[in-house]
Amino acid sequence: MAQITVDVNGRPYAVGCEDGQEQHLMELAKMFDRQVRQVGQDMGQLGDTRLFLMGALLLADELADARGRLDGLQAEVARLQADRVRLESRAVTALEGAARRIEKLASEDV
């Protein structure tokens, strides 16, 4: 298990992570740090615990919004796939009908 130090709101914190996840964890910490610093600017220094709580709640809100958009997009993809299947079926039916008419016309000429 790897251990890294991340800075949040100007303070270092030692954090453990799985080997190979160090860079990802550093990026997450930077995102959280930006959020905490923004809360601090907007609301003033509240103490680390309250700043961290507000930062976490704002990130959770962003995550909930993103999940809602993802759910909507997944529903739209499912609807479009169903439309595609329905249109392909109609196209196959139309082509089969056209082929039968062509075969009928060809057999009448013989």
C-alpha cells in the first residue's frame, strides 16, 4: 500500500492508497482542495471540519447532478436504440415486400 501526502487548504495530510493509484488520488485531492478553498473564500474561514464538510457536500451535489444527467442520457440512448431496432424492422419489411413485388413482376415477364 502506497502512502502520499496531499495538501488541502494549505495543510498536509498523509493518505494511504493502493499502489498505482497515487496520481489519481493526488488529482482528487486537488479537486477537493479547490472546492474547500472556494468555500473558504465564499463563506470565510469556518474551521477545517466545517470547510471540509461544506466542500464535500458541494462535491456530492455536483456528483448527484452528474448522475441525474447520466441517467437521462442512458434513458435517451435506450430510447434511440429501440427506435433504431423498430426502424430496421420496418426497413426489412419494406425491402422484403419490394423483393416480392420485383420477383412477381419478373415471373410475369417470363
